[in-house]
Amino acid sequence: MISRVKGNLTAVDDESAFVETGGLVYEVLVPANLVATLSKMLNGGNSRPEVDFHTVHYIEGGFNTGHMVPRLVGFLNAEDREFFRIFTRVKGIGVRKALRAFCIPTAQMVRAIQTANRAVLMQLPEIGARTADRVIAELKGKLDGFALEHPAAPELKPEPEYEELVEQARQILMLQLRYTQAEADAMISKVMAANRNIRTMQQLLGEVFSRHQQGRA
């Protein structure tokens, strides 16, 4: 089993990161909330930044389909990986669905489950009312070991300029959550006007979802 992949990031697309190490290039599926961060790293001053993924190794497909492919899923810390493992044990949530649902930080998802906040969960891609209720029923009270907040890896989270921050959040809202640009810009503008101390994309998206939940978006 491959539990960790450390090497140079060579490319990023809508769902995968490509990491070169030891003469091999690994395709690592990544959650939606990492795509913008990894893209920014790749487009920064270092064209081959180093990354260290905590991975889940699984087989996609089965004997019934006659097509089985080994896959890697990667996270920037072990806690996010463990939460992903637990989350995908919920009936009806497979790996691909979970990756699309992970468009907000783990801490916010844990908080929504622990407080039975189905409204936040229902905003996630592919998580409807029934699935949100099932997630809460199966996981509520079982996530006490997870911190509601944990510091981001400093080498991967440089403080962005205002324009970069807005663009990262806009891309997540449009590409991953299917909002129009006008809707995304309206939500972002309201949040930034109310709180000029926001410095990371995670903080900004967290405020967007919080305001939407409270009917203020």
C-alpha cells in the first residue's frame, strides 16, 4: 500500500495532481478544496514545487466490470486523510463523490456534522438532503478526535494579495460549486466588505458558506 508520496509537482488539472519522484510520475486524485492551492503553487516562482501527499491507495472498479485500476488520493496532512477515510464509509458516498464534496476545509465539515448542520452539508456538491442526514446519523459524535481548526502548512499557504484571493475563491465557486460568475462575485464582495481581515481562501469560503447558511449571502 502506498501511504505517502513526496516529490515535485509537475501538473494539476480539475481533479488530479501529478508528482514526479524517483523517475516516476504519480497521478494523485485530490479533493476539490486543494485544486486552486496546488495550481497557485505550480504557477508561482518555482515551476516544480515540492509536495508531500498523505495518500489513500484504492482499487477503482471491480470484478463485475472487468476493469480495475489502482488509484491514489492525496491530502496535505494525515488528519484530512483520516477524515476522508471515515467520510467514505458512509453508505452511498464513494471516493469520487467524496472528492467533489470536499470543497471546504475539513474543519468546517467536521463542525457541520458535529452540530447536525444539514444546511452546510447540503451546499456541498452531490450531497443532497438524504445524504446529509445519513452523514450526520452515521458520523455525529464520532469525530471528537478531529480538531475543528488546524494550522495550514506554511510553505503551501503564502498570504495572497487581494486579487489572487478573490480569483481563487471565484474559481472554486464557479468550477466546483457551479455558481455563475455574477453569483460568485456577489457573495465574495459581501464577505470582503464585511471582513477585511480575511487572508486565506479557506477563510473566505468559510465566510461565504456561513453567510449563505444564515440567509445573508
